[in-house]
Amino acid sequence: MGTGILTLIALTPILSVLLFLVILRWPASRAMPVSLVITIGAAVFFWNVPVNQIGGAVINGLVSALTILFIVFGAILLLNTLRESGALNTIRRGFTDISPDRRVQAIIICWLFGSFIEGASGFGTPAAIAAPLLVAIGFPAMGAVMVALTIQSTPVTFGAIGTPVLIGINDGLVNTPGFSMEMLMEITRHVSILHAIIGSFIPLIMIAMLTKFFGKNRSFTEGLQAWKFALFAGFSFTIPYMLIAVFLGPEFPSLFGGLIGLAVVVPAAKRGLFMPEQPWQFDREENWDPEWKGTLRTEASGRVPDISMVRAWIPYVIVGVLLVLTRLDALPFKGWLQSVVISFGEPFNAGIPVSFQPLYLPAAVLITAAALSIFIYRMPVSRFGNAALSSFKTTVGAAAALIFAVPMVQVFINTGVETNPFGTMPFQLALGAEAVFGSQWPLVSAVIGALGAFIAGSNTISNMMFSGFQYETAELIGVTGTTTVALQAIGGAAGNMICVHNVVAASAAGGLTGKEGLLIRKTLIPTAYYVTFAGALGSVWFYGPGLNPGTFLLITISAGIAYALYRGSRSTAGNEEAVKSA
């Protein structure tokens, strides 16, 4: 079979997910079992993958699905514990005191607090924490999950203390001739600069989507009116993020970028700096589209005491501190936690080891913080029991989708067979893209990274799969391999916004199930922006400005951003005139 036919066959699992989940809008619990069957069929009949290898991949996927559900449970348990203690009422009041504007609240919780959590943990934890927190302060569930997923982009490359670079890219390039730590640092610098340019506008895109899809007037302009605050928050994160990456390396850009951003933006917001003139609110809940609503309860099951702001936030402070302490190689805690391994060997002798480290998962930290909350708030154990039961029921709702979605991914990426010369299905997709785009490869390097993350649900795995291929392709067409690998990492980060199990996990945490396809349709917008902007920058970086597709795309994107800022400033000026006239 030729490259074209093989590429079409390799594309079948992805097309099936898009067809059933996004186009036909089936719930993931229905779409993913069918996609799993299609993927297994393609693997067995066209890729000649042995049945025992399929079985091993499926078991690995089931174990991975359970670890994701464990994280979702921990995130919801912490929120429900805060609800039952009364701390959630205080946290709601605190965000209202900063600003009643929902756009401002979304930026602070998702973009800044979420980036800090991503830097410490990864694993999709920021969306699983931010989504229910937004629901708790009055966001519609679908809007909360959408904005929580949108920030699964810029901070992801340096998430989990730099894992996508230190493990993903490192393992992907370790066999490349001339590979060195200096090369890895050069890639880190390129990634941070490109991310800083592209990511600084993500808060603006996020709130424009929020007002368009979930506002009373369904208007992008209402989001753009907060352009000053959005750009201020954007740069408050990306500038320290970039400087830390350039001078210190990949471990701490997202972690400290988020903290520094919070330290700068929250006091500025309290003083009214860069704030929009008119606070923006959602319409009354009774007017919301039924599809927006979830099942997450945000009110306690009885009367609760009044809790101070400092005490209310202690569990989240504990989460942040423990995540940092348990991820640093310089401290012994990481080794201790990683030494506890539950292993299932290699099921069916498939050569696919299956294991997990229960104490090292972010869920362990979240559950620890929830348990400590009993003592922090002097809660009756019965109330904690109510929180645990409610969290378990919500988590079970996501299980039906994840136990099929993650095995499908594992079958797809474990299709390498020694007797087949064409490698795994993901690698064949990359070869097909190279054959089509040739010298214009920099335009699609980020798309390949995003495709890898969409398939695997991980920037780290995407980088492992494609970094070596990206580097070799760059060498063949005569451009710099380190920058194409940087584009790969950027695309791999952006793909986290649309990968199925991130969407399912964040939806479950937000109390929203069965709407995964609708969410992916929405988060495709910022994903497309991210990979297109990255491709344009990469192309111009390599070939310079001129009559080429990269320059055209860069001019188009720049014009679009300029027009959006113009619309926002004009609308803001109009509102100010109206207020003065009144």
C-alpha cells in the first residue's frame, strides 16, 4: 500500500471520533465505544497488530482511565468538602470583592491560578480544579468547562515541572545525532518565546468566547471590551514565564509565571487598574440554555458557619505547596512517592508494561487537602461523607466515556509491529503530512503536535512520538531542527484543549456529561488560532518575510488581532460616552 492509502487508514480512528463526537454530537459514552471498535479493526486488519498486543494496549488504557478518574474524584471531593464546610461561600464572596465581572473572574481563576496548577501538576488537573470552582461561583457548567479547557495551552509545555520537555522531548530526541542538553535548552528558549507571543492573547480569546457563547447578547464585542485587563493579565504571565524559561530552564516557567501573574494582577484588579468600565454578568439562570447546565451542587446540605478568607483558601494553598514539594528532584518526597508502584506486569505478554504510582498522582494531594479540611474547618465527619458520596456519583458519570476513550488512544499509539515497515498509525499520519507539505513543513509542525496530543491526551506523549520525526524532517528540507521541535511542543500543548479525555475529565469535574462534542466544537477555535499562529511564526522565522504562505498567515492573524482590539476599544469608548451622557 502507498503512503496515501496508509495515511487514510491511519486517519480513520480520528475521523470516527470527529464524526460521532463533534459532527453527530453523540455523547462520549456512546461515541467512544464505536471509535474503539473501529480503531481495533484498523489495527488488526490493516496494521497486522497481534491480538495480544491489542489486549495489552486496552488494559493499559483501562488503568490510565482509572488514574484520570482518580484525579477527577480528588478535584471534586476538594470542592464538595469546601461546599459542605462553608468555605466555598467565602471564596465566592472573595471573587466578587475582587470584581463582580465574570470576565475578570474567569481570567484570574483559569489563566493565572490554572497556569500555576498546571506548572505544578499537569495531568489535566487545572481544568479539573478550575471548572468546578467556576461553577461554584455562578458560571454555567458548559461555559466553566470551556474556559477551563482554553488555558490548557500556553502553560502546558512547561507543566508538571517541565515534564513535556524534560521527558517528552528528551526521550524523543535522545537517539538523534548530536543531541545534548544545550540543544534541549535551545528548544526551551524557542518554545517560550513563541508561546509568549501567541499565548498573551489567549485571555482575550477566552473571554470573547465566553460572552459570545454564554452571554445574554451572544456578542464577541462584550468580551473584547475587557481588552485592557485581558492583555494586562496575558503579559503578566507570559513575560515572567518567558524570562524564567530563557534563563532558568523548563522546570518552573508555568509555575512561577502563574504565581507572579497572580501577585501582579489581583492587587491591580482590586485597585481598578485596567478594569472594564461596566461589569459583565450572565443572564438570569432561568434564561440559560438547558445544555449549559450541569449537575454539580454548589450549596451545602445544611447551615454552615462563616469562615474567614484566609481559612477558606488554606486547602488550595496546601494543594499548591504539596504539588511543588512532591515534584522537585532536589527533595526526597518525589522519590518516596514514586517508589510506591502498583504493577500489572505486561498483560498478554504484549510488551506493554502496565503500572501506576497512586501516591504520586495529583489525586493523592487533592484528597489529602480534602481530608485535612475536616480539621481546618472542624467539620462533622457526616458532612465529609456527604461530600465524598456526591463526588463519587459525579465521577462515575465520567467513567463510561473514559473506559473506552483511553483504551482507544492506547491501541492507536501502540500499533508498531516489527513486520510492518510503516511504523505506528500516528507516525504514518506524520509521514503523510510531510509528503503533502514538503518545504512548507514549518506551517504544519504545530498541527502534528496538536494531533499527537489529541490522540494521546498528553503533550509529553506527543513530544515523545514526534520530536525525532520533526527534527529529521527539518534537516531534510534544510531548516533548523530545534525550532521545528519547538513548534511540535507548542502544538502538543494546544492539542490539550481538544483531546477527548481532557474534555471528558473537565466536564465530569464541572458536573457536565454528554456534551463533549459541543465543547470540542468550541475549543477547536482557540486550538486553530494557536497552531495557525505558531505555523505562521515558524515559517517566517525560517524563510523570512516575503511572498509565502507564512507571511500571508501572519499578516492575516495580526490584522485580526488588531481589528479585535479596535472593536473592543471603540465599544469601550461608546460605553463611556453613554455613561457620561446618562
